[in-house]
Amino acid sequence: MSEFAAPMPVLARYAVMVDVGYIYAAAGELLFGTSARRDYRVDAVGLIQAVTKHADELFRGELLRVYWYDAARDRVPTIDQRVVAQMAWVKLRLGNLNARGQQKGVDANIRSDIEALARHRAITDAVLIAGDEDMVPAVEAAQAFGVRVHLWGIEPPYGTNQAERLVWESDTVDVLDASFLRPYFSKHPSTVEQGRPDPAFGPNGPSVTVRWPPRTRTTALCEGSASAWVVIISPDWVMVSMNWPWPLPSASISSLVSASSAPGAMISFTLCQVRRSVTGSCASAFQKLLIQSVLRVAMMSS
């Protein structure tokens, strides 16, 4: 009776495919209780290296490359995205970021890439870090060509942050917990402070809420019965408009300044106090610009 030696294990060749919108939002919720990317910083290079190392520990084989799926306005990469694009064995794939901050084309890029890699037998395994049910067709397409799909998710603070069907269709499921992610995420200093009505204006006087993350466009609006005033575009440019249509689309509002209603369109201006958590010359310059602009327009309209 002849004996047959056990076959040699086949080395895997795998790709890591990361939906950046998912991993950033889910990690932000887990670590800071917010999914808004502007509220925290991410060490993308360190995160990619950690994910690559984790994959290397699980798979006996060769990494083809990491696919980093993100979005940018008009697909023009940001500075951080350019840094990622220059990394070895990393391919940056950009969708479009629309005016509402929604990513468009990212899911289509993932499906196109994973299906092409599977069809040409470029990989035997694919690591997919995503949570949207729209990824199910991409998983099914890869599996149809014999590729094993390993779904990685972010530990949810409660409930789940991955579609049930996506979990079902994947060959294996793994979870990246808070301890894995924490070294690569840091929260921005708080820049939100609630303004309070000044007693000089009475109990129904104007109140101000300003949210101004560093280098982020902020718009403050003051509501009247038919118009709004004071539109703040940046710390060094204040534009005041009398007959601004109200209400504005929600996508254009970063913060609100509300005042008691008055009949007709506003023809006089009330100086609102703006209190911010940022001190020093920046806050002082901001207040001076606001006061000067409001007084100038008030004089012109009187």
C-alpha cells in the first residue's frame, strides 16, 4: 500500500480593501461618540500599517496591496490623502464628495476592483473593511470567481454597525476593537461653546451658537421673520447681508444665531455677543471684524 504525502499548503495572495468612510465614522463613534470626521484627527499611515500587520498575522501568504477607498471634492486629493497615495503597496482610490458631505462612487470602485482581481485570479483572499449592505454584490462577485472574502468590522459601541446580509455572505468575520484603533485616533480640542443671551437684550434677546473647528468653513445666521443676517465665512472675512432668504438649506448651515421675530424684513441690526472657547488674538480679531461689519452695514441701511 503506497502512502501519499499531504499536499503542501497553498500560500494565499490577498488584498486589503478599506472603506475609509466606514472605518473613520465607526471608530469615531466608538472612541469619541461622534462620526463627524472634523472632530478628530487620524494617523492614516499608522492605521494602514497596523491593518497590514494584522492581516499578515492571519494569512500565510503575500500581500498584493492595500486599497484605500476615500472621497474628495471633485476627486482632488487632500494633503492627508496625498500622503497615503505615496505609501508603498497602497493604492488610493477616490470617489466624489458632494456638497452635502456624502461619498459617491466609493462602493462602485470597491466592487469594480474586487471583481477584476478575482476574475484575473490576482488574489485568493480579500480582506474587506466595510459595513454597508451595498458591498454584498461585490462579495458575491468575488466569491463566484473562487475568492474567499474576510469581513473586518469596527467594534460597535452598541448594536451593530455592519449590515446583516454582508456579515452572512462573508467567509469569515473579524472585529477591530478600541484598543487596536485608539493609537491612531485623537480628538480635536473642543471648539464648541454655547452663547447665552445678554441681559441687556432682555429674556428674549439674541443667543449665539458658534461651531468653528480649525480651518473649517463656518456660517452663522441670524433669523428674522423674513430675512437673516451676519454670514461668517472665515476668521478674516465677514460678510453681512440684509435680505438673506430664510430658511437656508440645512446643508449650508454650520451654526445658528436665532433672534426674536419682528414684523417685516430686518432694517436695523442688533449686536450679538459671540463667546468662543478660543482665546487670544484670533478671538479678538474675530470679534473686532464682526463688530465693525455690523456697525458699517447698520450705518449704510439707516
